[in-house]
Amino acid sequence: RRGVALTMACGALLVAGVAVTWYGPGKDKPRILVRTPAGTECGTPGRAEGGTLVLRTELGEVRVSLAEATAVTAVETCPGAPAAK
């Protein structure tokens, strides 16, 4: 009798755990921070062609020369971007 109740409780907890992870919050897109002598650009990576990386920013697409990049870093949020809700 006690074993059946515990088995049912474990099953319910398993279903609840799967439901929470299945319907949890979505992942944000990755962001890349690129530093060059001309300045810093940050956004989600687009395409790379001919040594140029295209970043999608809030202001549109920005092309960054990878040959001129002094640092390329993965970041969770871009500097100066509003915090995610």
C-alpha cells in the first residue's frame, strides 16, 4: 500500500519535472563582442564572408573585418543593452 503511493508520487514528480523543463523559458541567441582599433561592436552573429563577420545589432547589420579584430568574445548581453526580462 505504501509502495504504491510512493510510486505514484515519484511518477507525479517525474511528470512535473519534465513539464517544467519542456515549457521553461527559451534560450537567448548568442552574442559576440568584437573589439577593433576603430571601436567595439556587439550583436548576434550572422554570416561570415571574405574575412568579414556580419553582426545583427539593434541598429541593423554591421560588418566587422576579422583581420582588424583585436578580440572576439562570447557575451551573455551586449554592453549598454537593456536587461532581459
